[in-house]
Amino acid sequence: MATKGSGLPRALSLSWASCDPAGMSKPLYPVEDGPGAGRYVDVVVRVMVGPRRSTVLVERQGEPASLYETREHGRETDGLGDAVEAAVREGLARLPQSSRVE
């Protein structure tokens, strides 16, 4: 069921203000990581559920998908952790060395 004028299902039509009553006046996930903390690896997992099967996608922003598969219902999560871990490792390896302290 779509909300009036949004074209999105009701569950997907949340605004940032409804998630944070203070109107995003503070970060959602504050961290104290020291110098270079503004860099991050952005990994997106999408499961698009169709009437007969699902499409599973794992990708890093600006990169080709590391996982793009059509799967039977009930098998969407098989091996998903490994694919996410690999995407994070590859993203970390691509960060400039000056932003990483070993």
C-alpha cells in the first residue's frame, strides 16, 4: 500500500526527521576513531524479492557488484556473510595507506 503522493510502500516512506526527533542535530552513529576517521567503506546489500525467486546484490559504492545472483526463496542469505566480508576487505585494501594505522 503506497502512502499518498510518495509512490513508496508505507514502510519505506520514513523521513530522517522521524528517525531522529532532534532533526539530525547529532550523528546517528558517533565514533571516536582518531585522525582519518572520516573515511569509510560503504557496502550495500539488497534483496529484491520477486514472486518466484529473489535477486541478491552486494556492492561497494562505485564498484561492480561483488555478488549478483538470482536465488530460490528461502536461500537468500546463503553465503551472504562471506560476500559482505570480502567486499569490506577489498574496500579496506583500497583505502589510502595514510588513512590506516596498522
